[in-house]
Amino acid sequence: MKKLPFFFFLFTAIAGFSQAKKLAIIPEPVSVTEKSGTFTLKNNFTVSVSGSDADALRVANQLSQALTAPTGFKGSVKQSSSSGTIQLKLAGTADDALGNEGYKLTVSSGGVIITANKPAGLFYGVQTFLQLLPKDIESKKAVAGTSWTAPAVEIMDKPRFGWRGLMFDVSRHFFTKAEVKQFIDDMVKYKFNLLHWHLTDDEG
């Protein structure tokens, strides 16, 4: 019986070590295959987007801006299907396994490729890629001394539920315009797709 605490401690330590090594992606993707090596974002990076879809181009510009602010790097967006540090690709032939909001993300030392059937899938793939980078990627201003690396990985993900709602109650609790916008930004970051905005009720 005296050995039980030791084995309990050993099991807890091993479990904690195992979880610590697991990629921290929220929500957990359908499949994750970790590879050897890392991708390093450098100055003068490019984000390319295939085709001329306006929404896909908007996602590319959002990603470029999200990477530029915290890194201080210069980035550019171009319409191309075969080049770019980070490539956003709309599938020519729809992949039934992905649906409208799924994506495939490949990160290697040579670059990043996100493939989806629809711009929504590209957007969610971008959110996952950002989670692979250091936490300073959330900063609104340039952070010095950070190595902007992401682990080499292959991820396939699609939502389990079509309706992924989050409620925002401004009836009982008052928020500024900036706080509302921040709430929406945080909501879509974690792949919620419907905002239940509780504006008023009979007592609020």
C-alpha cells in the first residue's frame, strides 16, 4: 500500500508530460500528424491565394495583417496558385470530406499550405495556423526577440456541428463597441460561426 502514492505520482507525471507535448489547438482537430522540423516565418513573407474569389482574397489579407503587426515583418499578398510563403488554395474539385468549412493544413520547413473547398475553410485553417505560432502572435504591436516558428504538421479538420453558437448578453451587462468587436474576433478565432446577440428582454 505504501507504494501506491509513488505509482500515482509517476502516472500523473507521465500523463502530464504526454499532454504537455500535445499540440494545443482549440478546438481539437479531426486529425493531426506531427512531422519533423519547423517552419520559420521571416521578413518579406508572401501570402498567395489561388483564383480570384473576393472572400478568399480577404482571408489572405487578414492573415498578412495578423502576421505583420506582432512580428514587425513586411508581408505581401498575391494571387497565385504555386508560390508564396503561405499558400491559400481553393480546391478545384470539391473534397467531400471537408464540406464547406473544413480544411487541410500542411506546415513544413518549406512553407505553409491551406486547402479548402470554400473561403470559410481557408479562414478556419488560418486560425489553426496562428495557434501553432508563439503566443506573442496575439500582440497588437511588434514583439522583439521572438522566433516565429511553427511545428511541421499535417492537419485535417472540419466542424462536427453546423451550428456552433455563442451567446453575448448585453441586456444585463453593458459593453462598449470595442468590447463587442473583440468578443466577435475571439469567437471566430475558436471557430464558432453563429452569434446569439441577446439585446433585450422583459426585465433587462
